[in-house]
Amino acid sequence: MRKPKKPRLQNIHLSKGVSKSQLVIFAAVFVVVGAVFLFSTHAAGPSASLEAENSTVNSPAATIKDTNASAGQALKFTAATGANYCPAFPAFPDANCTGVPGGTTLTTKTGNQTINTAGTVVSGWDVQGKIIVNADNVTIENSRVHGPAAGGCINGAAIELNGQHDTVQDTEVLLDHPTACLDGIWMVGNYSTLTRVNDHGGTDGVKAAGDPGVHDQLIQDSYIHDMRWDPDDPNQGHTETHNDGVQDWSGAYNITLRHNRIDMSTVFNSSGELASNAAWQSGTSNARAEYNYLDGGGCTLNFASSESSTQNPQTPIYINNNHFGRTRGYTGCVVLINNQAIMTEYNGNVYDDTGAAVPTWQQHN
């Protein structure tokens, strides 16, 4: 690294007529300039720590020995815990930057928790049940949700968002008692957002727009993976589950998947065959998948809703700058759209291992 240039100091001549007040002002300016220069040439990046010889100890500070300090000890200030930061594209989220942030203290909540008050913030919960949100502007953060207790195959999810403008962030969803009818998260209301969510163990990871007509939903910086295959799904006529990372209904619109890792390559049936349906099974108009890592499924992205028609085609569809894995049921079927759908943009989509462009989309019913 090139050393910073030293500032050029000009010769300063003081005449006999300079007053004390002028000298004081000059000295103060000199000290400030020198301090700024010293800090700028020695300051490190975000991982730097600062030490103070005397201060009040508050987390995340700690008292350390320092022979250079006058009292033989100092305070060391380190990065705060309780925050997740996922690496920027072309890296992708994983378990290290999603779910409950390190250092978070969780409080156990037993049984299903229903939120009916608008603006509620749920933080630091460990829920032995599900969270059902029936209000607007609710935030669930820094929490872990285990899903409902063992029982029959009752349709639902570990987190069910029924309000408007609801948010889930820095939260892990896992299912202690999975069934073929149980998903990770349902986004039933409009304007919902998932950020840095670690979602695994359900039949589908997320049902985004679980009802037709739901709109404006965003899933970002999240890790959806390791869904659970079941041979007997009553929603599929008691045949095997159709596992999706994200699924939405025909008639939904404005759904965006941005900078997620959605890995459906680990879903196998009892014969050891890949059994996942898609990373995203979509019937959405104005659907966007951008800057994601996507893998698994028969076709990894499937915009082939049987309910789409020439009167209600899926359009526009934007598939840009995604990285794809190599695991899928139909070789070469990275993206599928039906004959009524219209692909609007398809740029920068590559295989993650080589950077080579993936095939263009397939189009058939």
C-alpha cells in the first residue's frame, strides 16, 4: 500500500506585531489540522478498534492490559453484536449473515403468538409455536420461530403475515414438527418484506402472495434451503409434495426476489432422486428475480402457471444477473415460461461455478 504523502509545510514568519490572541488561534488551528492528519493516516477500516485509558465500560467494550497506558490497562471498543450484514453481490447470503444475529438474548414464548396491534415490534423471541400477524406495520426481528406443535396436516406456516406493510428480518424459521401442509412463511398481505431470513425445514420456504391479487412483496438478502419432502401431501391428491423455495399464486403482481440464496438442490425423495419443484414457482405479473443464487427444481425458475392465459398473461418478467447452480431435474431447463408469458428482460444470468451464460429460457405449456 502506498504511504500517504506528507503535507507540505510552508515557512511561517511571525512579525513582532503578532498579538497573543493571534498566536492562540494559530496554535489551535495547528493542533486540529495535525490531529486530522494523524487520524487519516493511521485509521483502519471497519474492523479497527479504539482504546481509551479511562472510560465507563459498556458493551461492546472490554478492559484489557496495556503497558503503554498510564494505569496499565485500557478500554478496547469492538464491533457491536446484534446485527447481520450479508456480503454484496457476487457473494450471496448464507447461515452466517441471516437468522438471529450473534449475541442476541432470546426469550422463550410457548404456543402460538397472535399479533393484533398495528405497529407492534417483536424482537428477541424464541417461539415454540407460530406467529400469526393480523395487523399492519408489524415487525418481527432477531427471533427464532419453531412452528406449531405436533398434530395433523393443517395448512399453515410458522409465520403468517396477514396485514399490510409487515416485515420479518434477522429471523430464523425452522420447523420442529414438519408436515406436508406446513410452510415456513406466508406473505398474505400487501407490501410485506423479508430481509436476512434463514428459512428451512418446511414444504415451501415462502408463499409470497398466497392469495390472488396480493402485490408488492420483497424477499431480499435471505437464505431459503433444505425443504422437507413428504410422500403424502393432501394438497397434491395424496401424492408427493411439490417443494418450492418461493411460490406465489396466479393473479399476484409486483413480487421481487433480490440477492437471496435459494437452494433447492438438497430435496430428495425416498429413492434418492431430486424431488424439488422449483426455486421460484410463479404466476406473478411484474415478477423480478435479480442478483440471486438459485439452484434445484425440475426447472429452477418456473413461470408456467396453468392459470395464466392470453387474457391474463404473466408479464413483465425480469430475470437479470442471477447465478445458477447445476442441479435440476430437467437438464438445461434453467428458466421455464409458458406460452402465454412474456419475458421482458433476461440479462447477465450465469452458472455460478464458471461464469458462463446459462441457456435462454424454455417456453412451453
